Amino acid sequence: MKTLITALVVATTFAVSASAQDMAYVVNDDDYTIEKSLTGVPGDAGAGQAAFVGRKKGNCLACHAVEQLKDSQLFHGEVGPDLSDVGNSYSAEELRLRIVDYKVINDDVIMPAFFRSTGLSNVGKKFKDKTILSAQEVEDIIAYLLTLKS
Amino acid sequence: MKLFLVGLAALGLSLGAAQAQDIDWTKVTLEGFEVPLAYENEDGDLIRSGFTFRTPGTQAMQEDDFANPAFWRVDEGEIAWSTPEGSEGKSCADCHGDAAESMATVGTEYPKVDAESGELLALEHRINKCRTENMGAEAYKWESQGMLTMTVYVRHQSRGKPVNVAVDGPAAPFFEEGKALYNKRVGQLDMACKHCHEDYYGNYIRADFLSQGQSNGFPTYRQKWGKVGSIHRRIRGCMGNIRGAKYPYGSHENTVLELYIAHRGKGLPVETPAVRN
């Protein structure tokens, strides 16, 4: 895992084979973005909210609080930053890298890489060689996050 | 100086788990305990029992032996202790006498390296060694009723005494292994134990209030389980939550992790049987 990260930081742009389906993406390490959509299909913010909240999907709420969800969701985590205004703070390209693999930015981060299935160890049988989210779910969550402005 | 927590809940203080953090736990010693529920280690870190992270309601269940839903195992264990089993017709008591004396500190010392074989033994391993080698009895299955009752009974003899595992000499390589595993990212979620239990204790992760993942209460009654469970069961639960391959009960991995965890909480009082949510 370390070598992957070093490689990413050393190269200006670097193509990575990301999942079992061999979805390739390019990380711009100079500004920490992934420019191109993972699917080419525009994200759906409604589906993104469901994937954001779902315990078997992103379960992002485990670590992040979102003011806009306080009425519909009981438990919001305190481990990561509040995301209520994240749509004003980050672009789609920046969000894409953070969801795909935050470890490119901070190698000690607790936040999982949601779209990487390589460089892992001791993965449970059911989850082997699978990414946590599908490429489209990542795009949907990005669309949802861009609506969060407070 | 000893302050007793008894009555804190009875005072009608309705503290949430988060507010309970405001209590100076280094000054709180449960009734009959030799050491408080928290202390500051050499690095200036506050080492806290899982007790200090739980709600007053859960704490109250542990503090009162009559309310503690696992306490019957202490009585049951006392009977099992002096009941002969196996081809030798011997009971634990025949060789070890009064557990209050012979087992007084055993619960603070395990996992421990077996002088004979050089292996690292959890208390469960050691009890099974006596059953198979000294009694001609069958080994208990790790998470069986018989084993849970016996480990609760034996470790309860050390209740209130500080955890004091050895991690030097022959234990050193096992300690290093445990430490490496504790800090290694595993599972599809790619997290190490340390990410939750060192970096973010005292924070909510969704509905769960994260503790330091200490082991001084085990075997512990967990409300979610509705029964007592071993530390290996708890570690397997955490592994499952991060979508990792669970190490088997009694495995080397779980036992070296258990040693490392015990050392992190060295000096915390044994609470067996503790109550957690």
C-alpha cells in the first residue's frame, strides 16, 4: 500500500487499475483530483444520498455529520469533518479522489478507500477483490455532496 | 484516596456517555477495587477502562452484583471448580485448593508464556491444558457455556487487581507480533484496530461511542450478545465490522492481539464479569 501511495505522489499523473472490473482512473497528485468521471454517466443525487446513508453502502454517516440529514437520520458520526457545506468547499474532481482513495492524500487516514480493491490484506471472503462502492455509486455520491451547501 | 462510584447513578445524575467524559476517572475506584478505573501512563496518555465510556445505566448493572446479568456464572463456576470430571476423577479444587488463594492473581497475568512449551497461552488454553493433561477430561470448546463459566470464575478471583501481563523475556516476540497486528490495516475497510481505539476513542462512530478497546473486563457480558463472551469473540466482531477475515477462536493471532491489548491497559483493574452495551 505504501508503495502505491509513493508511486502516486512521485508521478505527476498516474494511471491505476482500480477494481476487479479494471476501471482505470488517473490521479492528479499536484492538486489531488481525479478529473474524469469514473463512468461517463452523470451522477444522481437522490441515489447518492441513499448510498451515502446506507450502512451496507458508503455508510458515510458513520463518521460524518450532515445538518441536512438531521431530521431523517438519527445517528451521525463525529470521526470526520461535518459535511454540511462540502458542496461549497470542494469540486467534483476533488471529491472524486477523496472518495476513491483518501489515502493518496493522508496515508494514516481512517476513511476507507471506497473504490480500490488492491493493496488490502485479510479481506473477508464475501468482500474479496470487490470495491466498497461501484463506480456509479461514487459518481452518485459526488452529485449528492455537491448539493450540500449551508 | 479512594472515591466510590457507588451511588452515582442513584443520585439521579442523568449523564450521557459523552458528558460522562467530564468525570475524572483517575479518582474513581469501584467498591473493593485496589486501583482506579483510569490512570495516566508514562507517555501522558489517559488509559481508561471501557467502563468509563458507558452510560450510567450500563455502569450500574456492573456495579451491583445482583443486577449484573453475568454474575450467576461466578456461583456456577464455584460449583464446577470442585466437581470432579474426566478419567482421573479429579476436580480443579483437588489440585488448586481454594481458588480465592491459588487463582488470586492469575486473571491479571494471562495471556502468559507456558514455561514447558514456550507457547503463549490465553486463560482458556491453560484451563484446557489442565482438563486434557491433568484430569483426563475433554477440552471445552472456546465459547462454550462450560468454558465461559470457568473463565469468568477464575478471572473474577482477580477482580479489582491491576492487569499485570509480562511482555518481556519469552513473551517479547509475542508482544511484538501483537503490536504489529494491532497497527496493521486489514479488511475491505482497510482499518487497523488503532484507527478506532487509539485515534478516535471518545467519539461516536454512528451510534457507537468508541472506547479504547481495553480487555480488563473480559469475559464480558454484552447487552447486544445477551450473554458473556470472550475477548476473542469481541475481536472477531471488530474484524467482521471492518469486513476482515476473522481469526479463529484460540488462534495465535487472537492470542497475541490479546496480549498486546492487555499490556496497553496494564494497571487497569480486572472487572470480570464486566457489563458493556
